[in-house]
Amino acid sequence: MIEGLLTDPAVADLAHRLRPDGDMRESIARATWTVIAEPGDTVAGALIEALGAADALSLAVGENSSAISSGRGSAAASQALQDARKRWHPRATVGAVRDALNAAVNVQARLLVPGDECWPTSLDDLGASAPSALWVRGNPELLTREPRVSIVGARAASGYGEHVAAELAGDLAATGAVVVSGGAYGIDGTAHRAALGVGGATVAFLAGGVDRAYPAGHQLLLRQIASEGAVVSEPPCGTAPTKWRFLARNRLIAALGQATVVVEAGWRSGSLNTAGHAATLGRPLGAVPGPVTSASSAGCHRLLREYDAQCVTSASEVRELWGIGVEGRGETAGGDPDRTRLLDAMSTKIRLSVGELASKSGLTPERVSALLGILQLEDVAQVDGERWRRVRV
């Protein structure tokens, strides 16, 4: 299929306009993967990682795609690949790719792929579920500017929640942080508006294509974000937002932010999905407390109780999540990266063994043991038997 796309003059011209300095074959292949595979498709991710985007595409949906089944690998992996091919083939047409590229050009979007200067490498932490490419309207440099904080919360937000979201986002954006959210009603929209209101930077991740303003009531807001910030999506232009794509989108919000803050959320809020991704990725997680009688804050209280989220009530406390403004305990930015990784892996509530901390941090057990000794002397860590916890700052 990739050869057919490369020989289509309209596709080649559109791809060049979307990514003028990029390799044509790579641009077309990555764009095609966003058309044929749903966000977070781990089978596609693993295939691309193993073979590269273009060769993976040729094997997955090309005329010789049957050769895949004869390769080495487990029966389960082979079956997963065969099932994936059945999902991909109906979308694998030159016309579908051409339409997606043309729609992107019409809204002045840009195609970003791994390795590009503005590609956010933090998304690579998602492994096989990392996006194959991103579609961006606005300033792609915001995806790599630091610090970045994800602020999310309930769509049906209360006045209290919107007030806190505006205070946090406005303060953080005014001091240089990029505010990342999902463009939805409630907390998301409030965070975006507050960032824009102080002349700050904000990034909105959409569940559908960047050419489709959703929700419709945020059409003007999303237009302003595209003009002054960045509107980003994983699916190509023309894609409608669906429940599954909203959930898949949440992992990108969590991965891009160097910290995630949930301002207000019900017990089953979709914001808890974003928080779960942040926790899985080892990103600092904060939650704003609310009245114990408020159902709108039940999810935040759940995060504080069950997910080891940090209680945050001000922008300065949010900055502490990623190490800015913390003094006297060796956790300031620019310190030992191994120390930072170990502290990120530690919990203030759950005691973990050296082996568990080594696994979570990616450090050797010997390095973990050495750092724990230093942290204990500085009263940053405590040990009970052979299990360690972090002392709350």
C-alpha cells in the first residue's frame, strides 16, 4: 500500500505541505497509520517499533501482508496480528489517506512524527500505545516547552471547581507553565481560558480530528487555542470523537504533563482515567480537595485516599509536584536525576522494598540502596524493616 501512496502525486504533494522538511515515505506512512489504526492500538505500535512505520504498513496491509503469519512468534501474538489486520484493511485506501491529508491542509494543520524537533518525547513513555503521529493546529513548540502541567476535571463543574481551576491555571501560565487539558466543558475549558487570559500557553488534546470543534459550544475557544496555543489530536482530520477515543486521548494528556492535577471530579469521572494513566506513568499526581458533602469532589478525595495523590490547594503546591519551589530537601530541579527517579517511585503511604523501588525507578538495586541511605540521613525517607516510604514534604 505504501508504494501506491508514494506514487500518488496528490498524496505526495499534501504530505510535503504538511511536513515540508520530513522524509516523504515516513510522513505518508505515519499519516496512514493514524487513518487505519485506532488511538492506542498496541499491535500497531509494536509492529511500527519493530519494523519502522513504512515497512510495518507494507506488511500489515500490503499485498504481501500474509507473510506476517509465517513469521516467528507466539500463537497469541500471531492471532492478535491477524485480528488487527481485519481492523485495518477496511480503512486502508489511498482515498481515505488523501482525504485526511487534504482536510489537514485546509485547516493549516501540521503533521508531527517521532524524531521531529517538536515531537514530545514524553509520549514515548507510553510504549507500544504511544501515538504513531500527531496532528497539530497552532504552535507545535509548546509540546516540548517546559514545564507542562495537565489540569483536568469534571465537565459539570461547580462554581468552586471553576474558581480553583482558573486560579491554578492562570497563576501557572503567567509564570511560564504550559497548561494542558482536553478542551471539554467545565474544568478543562476554564483552565484553557485562564491560561489564555494571562497571555500564557495552553494545549488542548481532542478526541476527534483537529478540524472538528468538540464540544460545539467551544468552537470559539478552540479557535483561539489554535491561534495562540496548540490544538492536538491523534486521529486524523475528519474523525469523529467517540467514547473510546476520549479515553484513549486521556493517556496523552497524562503523558505530556510533567504533573497532572485533578481539580474536581465525581466518583466515576473520566478525569480519574487521566489520573490513572499519570500514576501508571510515574507522573506526579495532585488532587484539589473539596467539601466532603460535595459529590463533585468525591473523585478527588478518592485519588487522595487510594492513588497516593498529593493534596494541592495553590499554584505553588502544584509546582512542588515537579520539583519547582521545593527547597531544603534536595528535590529542586537540576539535581541528581537518579535521585529524582527514585523519589518519583516512592510513596508517602505505601512502603516498598528495594527490589520494588528498583523496578519502578529503572535503577539498579545497588544504586537504590545507596540513594536510600542518603535520603534517610536527610529525613526524606523512612524505613520499617526492609521497606521504605517517602516522608511527605
